[in-house]
Amino acid sequence: MVGNKILVLHGNRQTGELLLGRLVKLQNAVAKEFQFVAPDAPFLFADGDDDLEESRHDSNDLESSLRWQRTWWHRRGNVYHGLEESITMMEHLWNDDGGFVGILAFSQGSRFAHIISTLHTVTNGDAFRGLRSVVHVSGYISPMPTNFMTHLEDQWCQYNNNFHFDESIRISLPSLHVMGSTDKLVSIQESKELSDLYSEPMIHIHSGGHHVPVKARDIEQYIMFWRKLQCFDEPAVTCTHPDEEHAQAQIDEVYALSQIFPTFRLLSETEINDPDNADPDDYSQECRKYAHPICYTILLQPEDEEMQQELWPPKTISLHVKYPPDYPDCPPIISLQHEMNYFEFSSNQSDLLMKKLTLTINDEQGMPCVMSLVYAARDFFGEGGLAKRPAALQQEEKSVSKDEAIEKELQDQSFASSLQPASGARIEKCRREGWLIALKMMENKSNNSGKGGSWKQFTIGLVGKPSAGKSTFFNAATAFARQRGGIPTTKNNGNEDEDIITLGGAAMAPHPFTTIDPNIGFCFVPTMDGSCPEDDEEGCEFLSKLGIPLGSCHGRVDERRLIPVVLKDVAGLVPGAYEGRGKGNKFLDDLTDADVLIHVLDASGKADSEGNKVLDIINPINDLEWISNEIVAWVFTNVKQKWDSVVRRGRSKLLGLFSGYKQSQSFVEDIFTAVENFVRENDGRDSVFDKLESFDEGDLYRLVSAFVMARFPMGLALNKNDILSSAPFIEEITSKLPIHGCFVAQDLSADKEMRFIRHHILHQSIASTASNFEGSVWRCLQKAFSLRSPVLVFPVSEMQTYAPLPGLNNFATRDPSLPSKGFISCLESAGGTAPSNWDNNKDMYVIQGKNEIKPALRDVILMKPGSTVNDVFLTLKNMKVLEGEFVRAEAASKLGEKPKLVSKLDIVGNGNRILMIMTTKRQK
């Protein structure tokens, strides 16, 4: 089902169904991108209405019968009787159905769409939230109806006195205004007067009259407008600042582009951290602080290589890029910048290039794509794009946009590529060499290389064949955190043994593909031994003598602090997923969010590779290999598909392709270096990434295998250990670790632990049942978590009592990651302790009073290896915990240890994990 919806508003004396019938060609053209929803207006048409609308109708049309003629209001002078009801009806449809991003409206519907757009703007985006664009067909302007003002005051101004309207207001929504040159009811001048109320409107004039045009050239205009809007950010009234994860991805790409393209020019503002010693060409985060949204240009003409000047425009042309808040999960906003007239670079040529770039954006959806856009533009000119006829590119777009054609090309092993073939034996040898390279990096902990920074949302991905128990593991780990509107209840007359529960969480059933969309929730991971100051007994005695309780923001189990981590259970995987079998492509795309993987393996051997039950026992060790093979084949196929471009563009292009899997370029550089060293030492070939034309499939498999194993380190959940047949397989697999990308393993019964969790959530009883709880799911999460070697930092407000920073109180009482009452019941029933700020009497999180003793070391921040004290400061500042500028910092390793001064450039680790940072602004 297409996620984005367009609200279609019909004209006076029409119906939604009738208008949709006339838009069939347009619907078919955008069916993969948008779903049209066309409701009927709430009122029957009545003679005597004053609306500017068509008065002539084909007697054969359905609307010629009064019972089919609908209208959005009955107009008397400047009062639109029924407008309030129409607005309310559309608000309910918009909010209840969800997924709406734009409006397409005709005639009176266009008038209604303008009223909706005005309401959206006046309320700062609160009304019709998510509205991103509007298409007006035969639109016209009239004074705003007097009862609109009444509706605004009654429904909105009572909540916010800043909502004011005046006739001169300009609508910031992107808009397309379609008008007919022979329209006798709404003139072009009237439609243009409406367009003047919008910022940067697009105008399309067709040769017809008063109707929605759907000829091929008209459809092309709609598509160009909407596809361009897949690259636009929210209107100015909404938030334009990305969250930390997206901001970091954007800054990483900017830095990489500045290194690759000498003509990179940053347009948005930045604040230089050290103006006296700053390098103006250094775009790293260490050098400058970025303002959002980030904007920049890159000259498209290549500087460092020869080009055929006759294939390029006579003057320079640049790609202008602006990041929306959710980039790279959504496309960038792009445009072309040049100073050429029509004869030097025509609008048709510009449109052809923009279509080429749009295809590239669609091809790399969800990944940083600007480098690919620059290369696509250069390819366009280098391949004679200026001389292409529009029909040629339309044919190219038509063929490329078909999923079937793409899939066929991927499956055709003869598709054009300069990558040299290799024998099966060589490919297998190179794959294993890739594993060895990654294994060495894991042992040296160099798979965590990068610039440091906070790990705001450490994510563990659950993989495995269908019905291996991933959803059961997810529910046990998150305490059914993925609520879907259900309430704590049971079915089947109180029987808790239903196949699919109604409590919430991930759906569970003993058949393939129970999970179709990824389930996402917070789980809680016990810290590793030695990673926290309280692991030292002398430190705990120090606190005990002072009468200060040891704190924890998310509770403890087995005396270990719990860390909140995002857990993602994605769709089941089957052999051939990289070719699109099962839910494969969707599964593999969801993988890129994960920092580490847990492969949930059915250790009983009672299911085949596709999750179907079998009578004969199958050794589950076979599942380990094909899971890793699928991920490798997915990346390999993606890179091979673009190999000709890689050879032309060299190392930087290849680097960009691997960076697209949500990994920093410094990480990918480390992979390249490790592979380069291996090949030099074992094959005697130097600088292999400078000689990509000599690569064969084995070379690429070596690189991909090393990348996948280091990028997606994997732990094993050997599930169903309560089934007798699993015991020998568990012993065999454990003895062979590491194997097929898996480094650690934990045997468990996800079903048993899930039932324990469910029981205590449903009944919320704290009984002495800790002996019945194995905690193996927590131990499995802990082992996987440790593969990335995260650094735990404990920020405090002072170094005597280790009291928490006041700015973190909001996080400790309101953050969505905090355990629910039901989970706390499970935690205490398993022998654990509740979070420090949980009040069992009030069943809520509270802050200790002014005179109450504050818990020590309540808070912990997850930092990436290589992070500095300054990274911790910036993290706390971004969280609005600290204000002002860095002054000094004190640190300690243990409780009771004398604090020492540390530099902002010091790397954080166990030796300075307790950290007090002082700034120029006193904490409240």
C-alpha cells in the first residue's frame, strides 16, 4: 500500500467519485508514489448559491441529477454556510486516515484548498499537520469568508493567541497552479491572482477549458512538481532542525563532499570553534558548528579530468543542495544554479537533467546520495544529454521506473559491467579472506573507528529465518513495547496461550512472515562487568558510609545497570532475499539502521530455511551461512550494478557507495585500508583501490565480506533450548565460534521468558518468582551490545556526592525509553530494582525534593569509541542539559577517588568515566 496520500477536492455540483474517474490516467502515472482519496462534499447543491462555478453540465453526466450534485458550502454574499462542517469533516479524514501529504483541488475545491492552506499557515502547521503541497486547478481568489474568522477564533485562538489572520498573508506551501487558456468560467488572470498569494508558485497553462487536464504533457507537469516535492522540506512554520542522528549523517556527508569536490561551497551558516587557528577549508565537526538546514553548491563541471567542452553548456552550472530535517531518510532539495539564458541552456535541457537526477534520488532512497547526483549530472552531459530529445528520456524513465525491469536486470548475470568474472572457488576463497580481515579488525576493536560522538539510539537488529522466534524474542526483550492500541488483556476465556496476543508488541504465530513491517521498541541491556564505577566494591562502600543511594535511570537486574537500546525486529528472511524473494528487499533495507545484529536461530532443527515445520531434524548450523550470504549478496549486487561508474570515478565513488549503508566514511576508509594491506601482504598487489579496472568478482566479494562482517557484527540467540533436540546443536555451534560472522552466542527459550514477562505485565504482581526467571534474553542482548564496545560516561553535577545534573531530570522522568509500570513489575519479580525516580506508591516517575538525598551516578550517556570530553560536552549541550561554553572538566574512574582535571580533547574511557563539566553559565 502506498504510504503518501493526496486529498482530492472536487468542484461544485460534482462528486469525488466522478472527479476520480476523470483522473484515471494521472492516478496510474503516480500510483507507486501517491494514493488519491476523493471524499464527497457534505452538502447537496441548491439553486441560488453565489459561487463562481460551472453552470453548464453535460446532461449525460451523473451530476445532472440533483442527488449527485454536491457542494462544500452554500454561499450567501460573503458567508459560506456549512464551511465549518466541511473543515471539520476534512480534519477528521486527514487525522484519522493519516498519510496525507498534499491536496489536488478543482474550482470550488480549489477555493476550499486555499482556505485549508490558510488555516494551516495561520496555525503554524497545527491544522492539517503534515500538509506539504497544494495543486490548484482552475483556482480563483475571493475575500476570505466572514465565518472563517469565526471558526478560527472559536476553534484555534482560544488555545493560542498568536494565531492571527490578515488578507495579505502569504502561503509558504509549495504550490502548482493549473489554468486553461480557453476556460470561460475562471480566467487565467483570476488564477494568477490566487498564485500571487503563494511563495514561489509553479504555473502550468494548458490549452483546454474548465476541467482538470490529464493529457501526457499535463501529467508530466504534475509528476515533475510532486517528484520535486519528494525533495522539499517542511514549510517555514514547522521545525527545520534535524534530530541528532540525522544531523550527524548530514554533517558527515558535507565533510566527505568537501574532501572529494574542490568546488564545494557551503552556503549555510557555521560557527567556527577556534577562529584564531581555523582552516577555512576544514568542514569537519571538530572545526565548526553547523546551523540547519545545511545548504551548499557543487560545481558540476569536473576540474581534475579532461572533458569534451562541446558536450557541456558554455558557462558553469552548479548543483544546489538543501537538506530537509529527515535527510537522508527523505530526499534532498535540489536545484540547478547558472547564469545562462534560454539559448545557452534551455528549460527543456534543464528539465531533462532534473529528471535524470530524480531517477538517481529514487535509486538511492534512504542513503546519502549527493555524490551520486554529481556523478549522474556529469554522466548526463558526458553522454550527450544536451542533445537528447525529451521523448528519449521519458522512455528511459518509463523503463527504469518499472520494478519488474529492475528486478530482471539484477537477476540477469550478463548485464553490462566491467567487473571481471571469477570462478566459484575463487569467490569462496575471497569471501573467507574478507571474514578474516573483519575478524582481525574486531579483535583490535577497529570496527568502531570514527569520530566519536554520542550513541543516542544504539540499535540492535533481529534477523533470522521466518518463525525462528524473533518476534517472541522481541516481546520478551521489550516487554511488549510496540503497543498497537491494545490493552492488557487476554483472550480465549483467560487463556494466556494464544498464538497472537492482544497485549501489544510484535505479532507472533508459527508460520512465515508474521512480521511484515519492522517492530521497533526499547529494550534494556545490562551493562558489562567492569564498565561502571559501582562495579568496584570499595566505591559502593564509600557511598554506603555517606548514606547516599546508588542511582539508575532505568533500573537494575542482577545488580547490573540497565541501558535503554532500540530493538528492531524486521521481516523474515529466506534464501534469495537479495533477489527480492520473500520480504527480502524490505528486510535488507531495514538492516541499515542496526549497529549490531542478533541472529535468532531455531536450535531445535525442526524447521527448514523458510520457516516451515519438517519431520526430519535439520542441522541449524546451515542457517548461519545463508543468512550472512544473503547480506553479502545484497551489498555485492548493489555495488556490482554500479561498477562501470565506480571504474570511471575511482576510489571516491566506491567509498561513497559503502558509506550509503549509514556508516561514516572514516569507518569505510579503515575497511579499505585493511583490505589493501591484506592483498599487498598475501597477493603482492599494491594500491588495489587505485586499479579498480583490474578487479574481478572475487576482489569485490573480499571487500564486501570484510565490510558486512565489520559493519554488522552479529551475536547468536540459540532459541528453543527447552526442546530436547536443540542440546547437541547448541554445543556444536558454541564450540565453533566465531563462525559466519557470529562472534558470541547465548542459548535461551524466548517463549518461556516472554510468558514470564506477559504474566507479570497482565497481573502486575511482584511475587518471589526470580528463581523461575532465567534472564537469558538479557544476557544475549548484553553480549551483542558488547560487540561495539560502547563507552559509558556518567555525568554528574559535583564530585563529592555524584548527584545528577538537574538538566537530566526531565529525561529521568519523561523519556519514552523509561520502563513502564508493567515492565517494572517484571523487573522486580526477576529480582531487579526499579529506576531511582520511580515512585511505587504513586505509580509514576518523580523528582526528589530539594532536601532529599539525590541518587549517585543516576545517569549514563552512551558514547562511541574515540569520543572526547568535548564530545560529551556537545552531547549534553545538544540535549539542553548544559548551556554556555566549556570552561573546565573534572573526572574520576572510581567512586571516592580524588577528581582530576581533564582536557576537552582527552579521549573518554574507564579512566575518566565519571565526569563533571563546568560552563560559562551556571546550572539551574
